[in-house]
Amino acid sequence: MKTKIMLPLTAAAVLLFTALSVKSAVLLFAALLLILLVVTGYISVWQAARSMTAVSQLSESSVKRGDDVTLTITVQHRGLFPIAPVLLELNAAPGMPETAVRLKDAPGKKQYLTMPFHASHIGVCTPGIKAITL
């Protein structure tokens, strides 16, 4: 497990152990609330990952050397709960280095990203999404 999840779970375990040892309702409530937050966070990310759709389209299927082309990326997830912003890792293209773009958190809404680039070289190039991180 990762450190980000182990810290709240360890704190919840300590609070739960302490609450049961000293019979404190406040500490028991805090432990249960912390466990509920971790479970809700996991469910919201799982639901967003299951409903994630990402489409990338070029304005032209092929261009001549020296022409400009536009890449349009559409991202949407239908999660009920908010999650951290989605991180898109984009492939390198001529005149555009490999980049990472952080989108806004907008569950249920489509987000559009338009990136123009110049086709300065002859050959095949595959601009688009390399990876999505939730």
C-alpha cells in the first residue's frame, strides 16, 4: 500500500484502539469518520476510473510538411463525488515536447483541450494521450 493511504488507516487504527481502551465515544466517532473518508475516497476514484472517457482527434488525418494541425482532446468522467484533478500525459509531437496537463475537477461535464502544432518534419507522428492519472 502507498504511504498516502497508510497514514489515515494507521491513525484510524490508533484512534479505534484508544477509543475502545478508554471507552471514549468521541475517539470512536473520529476513528469511524476517518475510515469513512478513506472508503468514500476509494469508491469515488474507482467510480471515476470506471466511467472515464477520453477521445483525441486531429483536425486533419494527414498534412503536408509545414502545415498546421490542431489536436482536440475531450475528457469526461461520471463520478458522483469530486476527486483530485485529472492529469493527462501527452505524447511528444513536432514542435511540442511531452507534456502533462492538469484538468479541472468537473464530474459529469466534458472538458475540452485544444492544442495546435506545426508539422515541420516528414514522417508519421502520433500526438495524443499517453496516460491518464486519477
